[in-house]
Amino acid sequence: MEAGRAPELSLAPSAGNRDIGFAAGIVAILIVLFLPVPPFLLDLGLALSISLAVVILMVALWIGRPLDFSAFPTVLLIATMLRLSLNVATTRLILSHGHEGATAAGHMVGGFSRLVMSGDFVIGVIVFVILITINFMVITKGASRIAEVGARFTLDAIPGKQMAIDADLSAGLIDEKDARRRRLELELESSFFGSMDGASKFVRGDAIAGLIITGVNVFGGIVIGMVRHGMTFSESADAYTKLSVGDGLVTQIPALIVSLAAGLLVSKGGNRGAAQEAIFTQLGAYPRALLVAAMLLAILSLVPGLPFFPFALLAAIISGGALTIIRHNASQLRSAEDKSRRDSAAKQEEERSSVKELLRTPEIELRLGRQISSAMLVSHSELAHRVAKMRRRFAQDYGFVIPDIRLGDDLVIAPRSYSIRIHGTSVASFELRLGELLVIPGAKPRPDLPGDEVREPAFGMEAYWYPDVFAAELRANGHIPVDPMSVMLTHLSEVIRSNLGNLMSYKDLRALTDRLEPEYKRLLDETCPSLLSFSGFQAILKLLLGERVSIRNLHLILEAIAEIAPHVRKPEAIVEHVRHRLAQQICGDLAQDGLLRIVRLGSRWDVSFMQSLKRDGKGDVVEFDIDPRLIEQFANELSTAVKALVDRGEQFALVTAPEARPYVRMIVDRLFPALPVLSHIEISRGVKLDVIASLS
């Protein structure tokens, strides 16, 4: 325990010694006012005054912000009191021993008088008056005004800043510790500028006191020299004026330095960092202004009667500095861009290698086999461009932006295959033949060329692979050969269409509702969540997209939901009503040249499905109960009819009764996801129908 207290005992005396030393220094300054001081101690005190002034100036230059030198008013008072006490001590020596020569008041006063006055006291008087004028009229007056205005505005801004701190604390942007720190800074700032306003009066008073003391020294010295020491007026004036002006100079120079430090400190304003950083940074931010200034100086150097060398030298220095700044800025810009690219690459690499990135599953992903990836390496930019174009097309057709499609390599799958994944699960794949073209004959006869039969991956149609050397001959026969990249992208497009409902997230729903017009936003607020939850609204849109019904007319969908939501809560029933309201859009999207080709379900299957619907006492359908053997027969007949039509290249829709439509769609979706299923009431007026087949 004793060992633990040893550091405290060792530190206490040093802290006490500092306090005692500081108090002794203040007492020494006061003693100098009343007791005579020998010349060598006076020289030491004057050197200390000049040194202290230089230190204050350097600190004011390098200080980061004015509040970092909050002790400046106290330091200024001590420095002013030190100069005044030394001034009084010097006055005492001048009036007592001025008749003895130039070093009567110490070597410091004598040296300044010889250095500045050059042996002529008139020159010294003029220089002294100029220094007093600069200090009193320019620096001190300006610094006092800045400090006064700064104090006033700082005090006026305290309530607003205090409210801002409380608001940030209430909003959770800062914690209690940060709030206390900012309040303390606010208090220090207000007290600092208030103190600087008062401390500036010390500087002005010091300048006035120096002028009065010098005048008293000159007048009193002349009188004492003539009366006490028998000197003539000219001898007395020469001796005492030189000493008095030398004393004024040796005290006014540190006063001028301290005044400059005060001006620098209060004029810093909101700038952060050292003074030279703010000045050079802001002046160097406009190199064109420096070039214009250099041009003006060059013109002045050529004007007759003006000296050539000074203006030409300054023009060269300024223009060189401007060009250096321009090159430096360009180099910094390149360095910043390189650093940004490196940081971005490092961040991406970190994200790829992080565990969190491994847990993040992409919504849509196209994985390429090694051989396909190498073959399409040259055309990767074209592949990315076509994928981006595909996303824009989906946004136009279906009314919402599908997620980003991630392209990547996969060494696990076959080298010439690709895999399409939705939410990390492989939903489709196909093997491409590089260097060959795919031809879908449709209703046309098969080309009489050597080729391999295959099922086209997007629609399951009969197709053939042919070497690309037969491309011209295939086009001449009226066929359209498709390159492997187009085959892959068409397959990807169809897979996305089949999974639109799975790809629409709650975030997409919010993005869509945020883009609604104000009137429809009010309608949405009336409907959700009082009649229908937002998740229910999302379920309705997902069911529509699951059947490839576009939601681009979201306002019509919202109106239809608002009509039926007070009476029906099941999303499936609401979807049927919305489809009825969107009949014109649905038929328009499926029709070709105004003609809608349909396949009728037939009376047999209509009756079978209607008899399978079980109703409650109110007549509402509550259950679908059908014999599994009938489902198997229906699937066989549907597959036979649809495959024949698909191989002919026909595009059509299956039509059934309104109440049975959802259940027929449920069966058809397992066999042909891309086949639209309509009810009779969803066929809008004015649409021309072409019945191309019937399942009965």
C-alpha cells in the first residue's frame, strides 16, 4: 500500500512548486513597479518580455482553433503587466542616471536606440510614433472590433446551439458523454470570446501608456538634465530623448508582437488548423488568380519608368507557384482516384471473402461452365449489356425492377453447361454447343442438313443444332439460327418470368407505393392496413406476377383491391376480382395483332371441375375435391394438345369457367408454367377470338 502511494507523494511537491513559482513571478512583477532594478536585471527582464511575445505569436500561428488557446487573455494580461513594470523600472533608471551615457538604463535600451535611431533622436521619434500608430490604430483597433463582434455573436448563438445539442441527444445521434463535452465547449467558447473582448482593452491601454511614459521620460529627462546636472538644452534633449525613445522601442516591439498574436487569434474565425495552412490552402485553391496576377506584374515590368527586375522576378515566382499548384492538384486528384479504386477493390475483396458475404444469397444468378466462360470472355461486356437491357425490358413490361443478375463461373457444373439459380437454388440448366447454331423449325419443315435434335430450353420446343458454317444456307431456307448466347439469355428470361412472384420482395412493394401519386397514396392509406395488411397487398401482387400479369398499372390494381377488400379478405379471391378489372390489359398483352388465340377447356372438363368445387352455406367455394384419376387424364390430354401447338409455334391461352380458373391454373402450372389460363369474364370486349383447339 505504501508503495502504491509513493507516486502521489512525489508528484505533489512539483505541483506545489509550480504554483509557488507562478505566484512568485507575479509578485516579482509587482515589486519591479516600486523597487529600483539594476541595469543587468533590467536587460534580462526586457529580453524575457521580447521572448514571451515571440512565443505567444508562434503559438497563435500554429494553434488549431482559437479555443485551444483559451488562456490567451490571462497570458496577455501578464505580458502587459510585465512590460509596464519594466517600463516603470526603465523610467526610473533613465531619470536617475540618464546623464551618464547611452547605457545608463542597460545595454538593451542603449542597443535599440543606436540600432533604430542611427545616432539621430529625430529618426527614433519618427519610428516610435509610426510603431505606436500601427499598433494602436491598425492592429489593436481591428482586433478589438473582431473580438467585440465575435463575443456578441457567440453569446447570441448560445441558445440555438444548446437546443441543437439537446435535439441531437433526443434523436440518439450523440450520447450523454458527447452532449456534456459539446456543452463544455460551448461554455468555454462563450467565456473565451467574452474574455478576448475585454483583453483587447489591455493592448490598447498598453499602447497609450507606452506613448505617455515616453513623453513623460523625454520632458522629465530634459528638465532633470538642465536643473540637476547642469546640461544645456540640446545636450539634455539629445541624451534623454535617445534613452526615452530607445526605452519606448524596446517595450513597443513586444507589444506590437502580442497585438499581432491577438489579431491572428480572433481573426481565425471558423478556420481549423494552423494559420499558414488556412492561408496557403485557400490562396492556393485558385491558381488561375495567381496566373492573372503574374500576368499583371509582367505587364507592369514593361511599363516605361517602372523598375523591370522587381516586377519580373515576382511575376516569375508567382507564375511558377501557380503552375506548381496546378500540377500538385492534378497529382493529388490522380492519387485520390487511385486510392478510391484501391479502397473499392479492397472493400469488394473483403466482402467476397467475408463470412457475411457467404451468407448473402443472390436473388438471380447465372453460373457458367468453364468452357462457356472462356469462350464468352471476349464478349463479357456484351453479355453484361444484354443482361442490363433485359432488366430494363422487364421493368417496362411488368412494372417493377427485378433484382441484379449476378454472372459468375462455376467449376462444378459441366464445362459447356450453364445453371440459372433463383435465391441460391438451381431451377434450370442447359448444355450449349459452342460453334453451333440452334434452329427452331416450328411449322416449317426441318432443314435437310446434318444436325442434332434437342428440346429448346426456354419453351420446350423441338429444335436442332447445326454447325455455324450452315448459317447462310439456313437463312436462305427461311429459318432463323440462334447463337448460343441468345439461347442462354432467352432461357434466362423465361426462367425469370416464371419466377416473378418469388422475386418481388417487400422492399420492392415499398418502392412501388412510394412512387404513387398523392391521391393514390391516400387511397392506399385508407385500404392498408385497415382492410388489408401490406403483406396481404404483397401477396396479391405476387400472385398476379406468378401468372405473368403485369403490375405496371398499379393504380388500377389498387382501385380494384379497394372495391373488394371490404367484402373479401382472402388474397386468392381478391386476385380474381383484380384480374377481372385488368381484363383489357391481360388480353392486350396476350393478343397478337388484335387477335387472341385460345384453347377451350370443353364441356366435359368444365362440368368435372365445377362438380369438384365444394361450397358452404353462403355459396362460397371452400374446397376443391377432384378424383386424382381425372387430374391424370386431364394432364395427359393437355400435354398432347399443348405440345402439338407449341411445336407449331402457336401462342395461345387456355379458357375455363371463372370459379374453376384458379384450380385449373394450379394444375396447368405444374405442366406448362408459361401457359396463361383465363376465365370467360376476363376476355374483354372488342377482342377478336380465334379458337384453335378444344380439350373435349
